[in-house]
Amino acid sequence: MSHQDDLISSDINAYLDQHEKKELLRFLTCGSVDDGKSTLIGRLLYDSKMIYEDTLAKLEKDSAVHGTTGGGFDPAMLTDGLKEEKEQGITIDVAYRYFSTAKRKFIIADTPGHVQYTRNMATGASTADLAIILIDARPGHGVMEQTKRHSFIASLLGIKHVLVAVNKMDLVDFSESVFREICDDYREFAQRLDPNDLHFIPISALNGDNVVERSENTPWYNGSTLMNFLETVYIGSDRNLKDFRFPVQSVTRPNLDFRGFAGTIASGIIRVGDKVMSLPSRKTSTVKEIVTFDGNLDEAATPMSVTLTLDDEIDSSRGDMIVKPGNLPKLEQKFDAMLVWMSDAAMVPGRQYVFKHTTKMVTGNFSTLRYQIDVNTMHSSPAPTLELNQIGRVNVVLNQPICFDRYRTNKSTGAFIVIDRITNVTVAAGMIIDQRTSENTGASWEKASVSESLVEEISAVTPEERASRYGQKPTTILFTGLPGAGKSTTAFGVERQLFDMGRSAMVVDGQNMRIGLSRDLNFSKDDRSENVRRAAEVATLMNDAGLICLLSFVSPNDDDRKKAAGVVGGDRFLVVHLTAPEETCQQRHEAEQSASEDAPRESTVNYQEPTDADLVLDTAQLKPADCVAKVIALLEAKEII
């Protein structure tokens, strides 16, 4: 429903034109059972005078029969429309409501709080710009397991704006201390989700406190009301206008003189005269026209539905993707993804499913379930399968390649759904990770099978000449220790100090390796070993170029460290062991590292302390500057610098 406006009676065309240009905000309400999600939406619409009189009369009648307020007005009845929802006083299906104010248009998704309906919540969150997470302020409630589950799913689905509404403040006498405690509890949990935009508002959805009008019961709260926040939150930068992606939905051919490619622009901007490429054929052409129902356009942007005509006759059909030649998506049939399982029947690795990605339908399977995520701790653990509402990371192998982007970069081309081939039921929703599935298992220390035709090329610059030029001996220093021991801090500090001294050094950090060269690896024992092997090869090349290489890796296995020394050369390989109490390391690590879809959390590491380290640094006792000074002293003592 729309707000009241004088233009409606005086100039309806002007009103419709104004209304059409308003920005649309899609948001959902989520949280644990009985936290007041439906009540909040009902109150929001009621206080904004967005309910028709006949609907309001029926709402008051339903409140008397099925309401949970003792016969009084129950705002939750507005969205709980199913008979079962009214009788049980719960939300089962996702309920969508549309309304507008003078500043914005809104689409609300009221999602269920029960664990068994988590899949419905994920559906509602898939198109949302903002999530309102309700938390019950009463003792014994607060941040519940389902609150964490919904928060994690919202983060997983890339919702950038999160508003935590601490509800039922009237039942705790609008206590500021209760509100602050809940905020602190949620912030502690949300640190692992890395929220982009997090806000808190104390409300009473039933009575309307701080929903539309500011409440006199919370004089200690100086923030905005919920409605004001919804009208002013900035979402203009959320859309991807950089990467042009146009999945072809159909080819229109009304006559012999017209051939156009119809679809919805998933991301980016397109203009007449732009060079484009059709994938997977890689045929190129130029945009001739941008056709719409209302006439031709000079340019169009996401999420407009248009028909593109091209200067050349190229072969492109439903399921193909039109892009710009200088900005291409990945075109592969193997990738990793985070998966939310939505079926009562468990996931079966290796079984054939149908994957729907943009406008393309392909068959494929989950070759491996890498791990399952515990939504309470954000820790990963091995699992044979995924059950209903469980979340995990999988290796996907399709029978033909698709054009995709990382989900965090592009929601439209980074998402897919999984369909059972027999029942035609949607069984899962997936978010693609920009990492390729590794087909090799185990490290390659001993798998040195290279072509006999390959011959190592020898540089014309000798090691002695490089040492003379740089004033240093090329050396690799491995900084090893538990996660949180201070390896990277010390390594980058040493790099800075060497640079200031006129030396040439570079840090190769373990996490940076996993973002790039080792992005196909997990944290298994074999993959850790392979990561160290690759780092050792990189260090060798850097040392051969005369540089000092500073490796910052957990490298928990002593045998791997010795193998790395063998690759680099024992005479130019040093080990610096950074140590601290395990509890200290754990606290540091959890404070630094957030839950990411790109890598599981290192909850436990079976670390073997080096027995022959060249230097041991107790970072619980030493300051970072002292650790750096000791490493520099070691290099000077060994005449490396």
C-alpha cells in the first residue's frame, strides 16, 4: 500500500511518475521463535497508516479469535495469513508485504523463526538488501541459536546491512543495561561474520515504541526510529555496476529483419556502441540497439529487462551470457560453493542433480563435502553428508561449463539452486566461492615428474653479483607457530625494518598464498603440506633473484619444514619459532579472523614445535618491536645483512 499524498487527488500522473522513481528497499525480518517478527511488521504498517480499513477490520476480528494479546489488537495477524499460522501463532511460510512512504518503496519478507523452516528464511533473504534481526529482551532469551543461524545465513547471502531490533523492551521495564548487554553479546558473535553495516534499536513491537515514533520510555536512546532508519539507510553502492553480465533468457525473432537477445541485466551497465562478447562461443560484436517496451534506450543498467540487438549475426541462445570482452566471468565446470541444504532427504555426494544458474540448466554432482559449519561456533568439521537446514562447503562438478563470478562480487551470477532430477523439488541453494576444486590430493614433495624436454635455464647474473648489488645474502626465514602467535606481525615488521635499512626483502604470508596461488587448498594435513611446498618453491625463486624471503606460515609439521629447507637449501634457510600460551594464541586468532566462505576456521592445529629453531620468540613476553630487533640481530650475527 502507498502512503497518502495530495498528488493522488490533484495529479495522479505526476504522483505515479514520482512513485516510479523512488528507490526500492527489500528487507526481511528474522530471528528466533516468538521474537516478534510478524508483530513488528504489523505495527510498522499500522502506525504508518498503511492498512486498508477493511483489512484492519478483519485484523481486529482475527485478533479476538486467534490473537496472542488476550483479545486485544494483534499486529502479527496481518502477515500470518495461513490458517495454520493463525491457529498456532507462528510463521510458517515467507510472507511478503509491499508499502511505500514519501521517501522510499519497500518490500518486506516476514520469515519464520522455527528451525524446521530455516530453508524458508534463506529464500526470503536471497533478494534482501537489509536484514532486521529481532532479539527477545526477556531473561532467558537474548541471542539464541536460531538468532545465530539466521545471522550467519544473512551474512552468507551477502546482506550488507543488518539492524538488530531488541524487542519486548516493555517487559524488562525499558532497561538500558539489558539492551547494552544484548548488544555486546551480539557484537561478540558478529565479529566472526564481519558485518559491513551493523545497527541496534530498542523497540516494543506490540506497543510501537521506537518503531515509527520515538518512545518516551527510552530517554537514554538517542538513535533513530526503525522507520527513519529504513528510509535513510544508504544502499546505492550495493549494486554491481562494474561487471556487465547479461544472461540470455530468449532470442526474439518477430520478423526477418529483427533478431534480439532478451533478458535481465544481472550487473553492470551497457550502452549503444559497446563491444560485447557472447559466452561460451566467445564471438564478439557491437550493441546496435537497446530495446524496451517503452522505446529504445541509449544505455541500460541492472536490474533492467531489455532486448539487445547486435551489429553482427552471432550464435547466442538461452543459457549463454553476453559480457564485455575486457571483463570476463569465469567459464568452468568445477568450482567450490557454500551450500544450504533445504530438503528432508540428505545430500548424496556423487549423485546427479540439476543445477539452475541464471538462465542455464545443467546436470552435475557434489564430488566432495569438504566440511560442515556449526552455526554456533562458526567452526568447521568433517561430515559425510548434509541434512535439512545444514550448511557446508562442497566441490561441484558440472557436466558442462557455466559462466560465473564469486558470489560476494555478483549475487546474480554467483548463485545457483539445486533440483532433484526425479521429484523436481528444489533441494539446495548455493553460493559460489572463487576457488577452483583441487583434483590432486596430497602434497607434491615426491611427485617431481617433469617432462624430459624441460631444461633449467641459468641466469647470466651470478649470485655473487646479486649479493654485491643488494648488500645481503639471499636467505629464507620461516616464521612458524600456532595461529595467533604473531608470525605475520613479526614478519611484516622485519620487512619494514630491512627496507628502511636499504635491504631488499619480501613477506610471503600464508593467508595471501591461500587467496592466490594456493586458493585450491584446504586446511587438511596434505593441503597444509602442499601449501608449504609451494611457498618453498616461491622462496627459492626469490632467493635466486637475490632477495631475502620472509615466510609466515603455521607449518605445523616438522617434516614439512625440513623438506622446505631442502628445497630452498639448508645453507640459506632459517627457522624462527614464535611461541605463546595456547589460550593467548586462541584469543588473538579469534579476534583477528572472521568466518569466511573462502576458508574454514582453524579451530585446532596439531602443531609440532621445531627442535632446531635458529631463534625462539615468546610473543607473550616480548613486544613486536623487540621481536623484530631480535630477528635483525640474528641476520647480522649470521652476516646475512
